Amino acid sequence: MEILIRSTPAEVAVEAANIFAHYANAGSTLGLATGSTPVAMYKELIARYERGEVSFADSRAFLLDEYIGLERTHEQSYYSTIRREFTSHVDFNDDLVKSPAGDADDPAAAAATYDKAIRDAGGVDIQLLGIGANGHVGFNEPSSSLTSRTHVTTLHPQTVNDNSRFFDTVDEVPRFAVTQGLGTINEARRLLLLATGSNKANAVRDMVEGPLSAHCPASILQLHQHATVIVDESAASQLEDREYYIFADQHRPHRPLFS
Ligand code: F6R
């Protein structure tokens, strides 16, 4: 794992945008995430697009997950959220921005169809990830199979509570979702996980330094050959081997960050 510790969330966003822009300009298949953490990176990419520094014209995208029970036109569906926050502001072909059909009559079948669509597209070149305070990635909550494919899942009460900030009341937060499975996510050729803020510090520690465990689904990154984790100082605050990660970041022997 490459662990990059940056001073502020703004620096995390710039570093992440450097990597993501490289893939976009190469016409890659991008795995997108929603939630608060990537918003600053999306804003940075929109600014670079407006300056003519990055283009998404040759890219396609797959979202990580989608709520079950919201129309895709609902403002909190991830279908709508990613367009509002990112893809409609750049030169993405909207037809190539895909998300699981959380409003399908048969969400389990829709999940299987989505998993196949990712494979049929040749897989994801770089998958952007956030991490839940409980260690989830996508909506793979604690106890998720480490080899799962895209599937229907029940949101953890902590996730429902955390995401209630986007809704008027906690009762409006969907209880179920379709999420790429940990096995699906781990097939992306590169993983890029961002975390900022002290409420993520324990989850980041468990992901990087804890055992590989379904109790911390993000620990699946330990099995990936090219996972990059970019965190701010607050999210890095519980890392025991923090000094080594900083040293390794400054003395990178072989692989440039942008390949
Ligand atoms: C979003 C997703 C979630 C979030 C995670 C962190 O598509 O799959 O795993 O990345 O819940 O959310 P924020 O960034 O809002 O703290």
C-alpha cells in the first residue's frame, strides 16, 4: 500500500486529482465514489477541466453503489449526486456514467447485471474509494464477504446515522443498497482511497495496520497490488507506523505515483 499523508483535506484533494487526471487523460474506465470526502477532488478536477488541463471525453465511469428505494431522479440518489457534483460539470459522455439500478423491481438481478457490465467493459482502471467510520468501503459493511460480487446489502445503523445528514430526517435514509462487492472492487487495476478527518482515524488504522478481516471491509486493500491511500493528518493520527509511511513516501524506489 502506498500511504500518503498530507497536511490538510485540500492537499489530499490536489494529490488525488493529480493521479485521477492522469487516468482521465488516458481515456480510462474510472470507478467513482460519492459521499463528502471526494467532493474536494471533484472540484479540483472541474477547475482543471475549465483550464483545459484534463478531459474526460474518452473515459467511462462506474459508480460504487446506489441506494435501493430512491428514484434515480431523487436528489440523494447516487445517480443524481455524481452528476450534480461532478460529471455534468466536465466533458463526460453522460451515457457512459453508469450506476447500479437501485430502483429496479429486482435489485439482486440488477446487481448481477451491473457486475457483468463492469467485466464486459474490461474492468475498472482506477477505483476511487472513501471509507466509513466503521471501516466500510462502498456499502460493504462489517461482516461482508471479502470475495463478494455486486450485491444487495443492509446498511449498518452507523451508516444510516452518518448519511442522515443528507436527508431531512433519519427515517428517510434508505435501509438497503446495491454495492459493488469487495471482490469486484479488488479487481480494479488500481485503488485510490481518500480519508480526511479524525472520525476516520480508527478505521484508517484498522484498514492499514489491523488484520485482514471482514470486520473492517477496507482491510481488503491489503490484498491489492496497487492501492494508494491518501489521508490528512487527522485521519492518519492513529497510525502506529506513521513515520515510516512518511519516509517511504519521500523515498519511493520504483513506481511513480502516476502510473
Ligand atoms: C460512497 C460510498 C461510501 C463512502 C463512505 C465515506 O459511494 O461508497 O463508502 O465513501 O461512507 O463517506 P464520506 O466521504 O461521506 O465520509
